Amino acid sequence: MPVSRTRIKFCGLTRPGDVRLAVELGVDAIGFVFAAGSPRRLEPGQALALREAVPPPVAAVALFMDNPAEEVRRIVRALRPDLLQFHGGEDETFCRGFDRPYLKVLAMGQGGTEARQALARYPSASGFLLDGHAPGQRGGSGQAFDWSRAPAPGRPVWLAGGLGPDNVGRAIRAVRPYAVDVSSGIERAPGIKDGAKMQAFVEEVRRADRSGSE
Ligand SMILES: O=C(O)c1ccccc1NCC(=O)[C@H](O)[C@H](O)COP(=O)(O)O
């Protein structure tokens, strides 16, 4: 039986060495944060150097949270990201306005009951990233949610929120997502990734995929 491969996204990288290690470890996507107030937020010049360290087929993901459209346009022009990720109250018209595929984030934390309704509001979304924070909160919070509440939208689910080497195997078995996404679970400080945790996370995802095919 072929092994189904859970894709991996590392998010909130700020250092070239961490990007190089992520690529060597074989992750499928690397997220760069432009959300205001994030300790992982990048300045455009810094982001360009990091983006250039991401070779195809690894996807460079630009991440926003209610950023003004002109700022999103400027970053898309400069970085040429493969995928956008919208974490705030951005509606379908806004999200599809940058000529790039995008993920819409659904906040699944306490009070996040609108997830299922939200699926129908983003018909052009390439997929949905389910995150553990509450609506209106920033991501990168290390908060998990009850995976049994994960919707099955018929489009790729990127599972996030409080994942790490210790629980990502259980998360994969519970949700069978298209991809898993992690930020604080592979860090020693916000934006400062830990190489050993990065490697352990990838190994645990591969282990879960192998056990899923046995
Ligand atoms: O990472 C941030 O600082 C951030 C700030 C504002 C909005 C979103 C943010 N991160 C988005 C991500 O895709 C994170 O990887 C996701 O929320 C999971 O984070 P964690 O629970 O720390 O693994």
C-alpha cells in the first residue's frame, strides 16, 4: 500500500540558516510572517533574502493578518510567494485579489464555532489552515484545539496549532490532514528555530505516515 505523505510547513522563519535547514530536511512549505505585532514579522529586505533561499518545489508562503491591500500587493510583487495565507477577517474578494493561490485560516479555538460556515464563504481558497487560536487572536500561539472538531471541507486541510514532535503523530492519525504546520513547537524563542526540534518534527511526521500505511 503506498505511503500517503503528509506535507510539512514550517512557519515564522527569520534566519537564513533556519531556512537552509528546513529545505535540507525536506519540508514542503516555508512561511514568512508579515502580520502586524508578530515577534516573527519580517521587514521586506530581510524577507527577500530569506525567500531567495527557498528553491522550487518548496513553496514560499507569505502570511498576513488584516494587512492593507497595498502592503500585500507590495510584498507579493517583491517576494513572488507561491502561496498566500490570510489569518484575519479578510473576505473572499480581498483574498482572491492578488493573483495567487491562498489559504484561509479558520480559528478553531474557544468561540471558533463559525469554522464550518466559513468554508462556504471562500470558494476560491486552495485550502484551509485550521489553527488553535480564538477568532481575532494572532497565530503562532502554540495553542492546540480539539482535533475531533476539524471540518472536512473537501479541499486540503493544513492542520496547525500547538503542534510539535510530541503530538504531531497523534494529530495526523486524528485528522489525516493534507499538511501540518508548525511554528512555536520547533523554536527556542519566537522566530528562532531549533534545529533538533525541526528534525524531530519531520521524523515524527514520517513515522506517522509509515504507520498509517501498515
Ligand atoms: O507566527 C506568528 O507570529 C503569527 C502571527 C500572526 C498571525 C499568524 C501567525 N502565524 C501563523 C502560522 O501559520 C503558525 O504556524 C500557526 O499559527 C501555528 O503556530 P504554532 O501554534 O505556534 O505552531
